[in-house]
Amino acid sequence: MDRAVPDALVLDYAPLIEGLNRPDADDRHVLAAAIKCNASVIVTFNLKDFPKDVLDTFDIEPVHPDDFIADLWDLDKAAVLEAAQRQRASLKNPPHSARQYLDKLLQQKLPETVKLLTAFEFLI
């Protein structure tokens, strides 16, 4: 991850953890890191452990990955297609056809993403 997104690492968030109330105490570090870097969203499949009312306090929105990708799609289809191309190309053991890649996304509970990408299957 550090190579792909060099400035993604959040440091010095640990002092915030103790003061955070979360449905799952093991998720406090995620919220602490988001607060530390002034994130506006936490992208997670685990929405139940990141309730909107708790995150509203910090002006952070919980977003499901499928919704996040759909929002990105609305902003920049080409960037999403390029990311999908790169991700599929990185799958080498075993390699995935475009259809197999889309099926994997569907298995990962990303139906809206698959719907958006299907029309561009020939590009990915």
C-alpha cells in the first residue's frame, strides 16, 4: 500500500483511541486515524460498527465501498475504468478474464460497481 499510495499512512493517532466510543472497541483505531487525517468518509463494508450518528460528531460519513465506487464513477468514469484495468492486470495467480474479474467483484458484494463496469467489460 505504501508504494501505491505513499501518503496514505496515518501516524500519531493512538492518543485519540482511548477517548472514542465505538460499538466494536477493535474499530476505534480506524475512527482515530480518520479524525487525525481529517477524513470526510470511512469506506467500509462494516457499516453497523460505524453508525452515522457517532461519525456525525466528527463530520465523517460511513460509506459502503459499492456506493463509494459509484460516487467515483459519477465524478470520473475514466479513472475508475483505469483502476479496474490495473487491478485486473495485477491478478496473475491465476489471471482473470474481464468476466471473471467482474464475477469476483460481485462475490465481494459490489453489485452496483459490476453494473457500471459491465458495459465497459471490453476495456477492462
